[in-house]
Amino acid sequence: MKFLFFMFLALASAPTGGELTERTVPTEEQTEAGFTVYRIHGVEPPLEWQISLYTELEERGIEWYMPYAVCQVWQESRWNRWSDNGRDKGITQQKGIYWSARAARYGLPGADIWDVNAQFHVYSCMMSEYIRATGNDIGRALSLYFYGAGDYAEKYVADVMSHIEHLEEVRR
């Protein structure tokens, strides 16, 4: 029951996010700071996607979540923008039946579910809400993203967290 309360709290009280920002190269500040590019399981997701994801997380004040987000996107789609299991679609595996409402709620009415930047925008808004609603408890926030508790959610959290061992930082 507590879990449902946190899910309700996350959805009912969270901000709706900001405008979608497209960046395809690191900003001057990021370059000077040595923008961190990640490689996971030997695969380096495209730089422009990593920057887009980081930018969306940063705009919500959760840029510290980036290593976990890289792992979560790996778990969801292996960083495949065309991933489709018949129900969940795109790089962050958004449920098709909820996409239009979510995209509109977060300021992107009519966004294409296959648009990587739109997916990162919606994903970061959702994770920001879940992280705040759970007091920065990453495991519980991941469970909320997975839609539930129980054995499957526990396995999902464990799977996402296990990818941390396979995450490499590549300085640019």
C-alpha cells in the first residue's frame, strides 16, 4: 500500500518538466569540465544521445543520476531507438498506450514515440518525479518506473544495478 501511495504522490505532485532541449555537441562548460561519455558492455551509445539524456536530467536537477540512466536505458532497449516488444516502444521503452498522454503532460503534445529526444524528455521527467517521491531511493524509483513491486520489479532493479559493473567513463 505504501508503494501505491508513493506512486500517487509522484504522479500527483510533480512538476510537468520544461521545454525539450536538443544538443548534439557538448557545451563549452561541459567540454572544459571534461564531459563524461559512457561506454556500457563495450558499447558507446551515440554522443548526441548521451548529451540529450544528460541535458534532460540536468534540467530536472538529477544529473547525478546519469550513470544509472545509462544502465537503465541499456536494460530497457540496449540503447536501440527502434526497440519494440509489442507493448513498450523506443529507447526508454515507453508504453504505447500511455505515450500521448505522457508526452502532452510533459509539454510535448503530439511527440513521436520513436523520437529519441522526446523519449529522453519524458523519461527524465518521470524519473525526476520518482526519485523525489522516494527521497532519492534509486531502487524504489526504478521500481516505480517498472510499474510495481514484487519479484519482477526486484529483478528489474537488480538487473539495472548489475550493469554498473560494466559501465566505463570515457573523457572527451
